[in-house]
Amino acid sequence: MTIQAQIEQRLQDAMTVHFMTLENESYMHSVPANSETHFKLVLVSDAFEGKRMVQRHQLVYATLKEEMPKFHALAMHLHTVKEWQDRAEAVPLSPPCKGGE
């Protein structure tokens, strides 16, 4: 199972997911082809209700504790259903990589 599939499965098992996209953005960085090192997660869940952003991040980190050592970076965009609707369900663009060659 790929790292991406492991992350997706772990999150789906741990919380009610209304929307999730997990993009492998490794190709944007100085890593070998077909790497799974850099990901962008957009996750909409009731689990984030009443939680500050740092608490939401901590929840995801705790959920992915076994997967975290397997990759380098995870950009997280974590929303409640209302927040997601307020932002017109728009997935943010990622900035270009500043490191590497």
C-alpha cells in the first residue's frame, strides 16, 4: 500500500470525513521520481468543530503517528463543514518549492 493510501485510510478510519483530498506534491521538490515525500491535505470533518487550528493539527498528527516518519512534509488545510462552505469549497494552490535544485 502506498504512503498516500495509508494516510487516506488512517484518516477515514479515525473521523467522519465530509471531503478529503490528499495530493502527492513530491514532483514539485528535488526528490527522485515517484517519491512520496511531500503531501497537501485538505480535510473537512466534524472532528474539527470547536477546535483551534493548532488542536486540529495535533489531532491529525496523533492520527498519523505511524505514518509521519515515512514522509517529509504535510501541508494541512483543515476545516469544519461550515468553514469549507464559506470558502466556496476551494482547494488552495501550493507555492513553488523554495529549496533544492
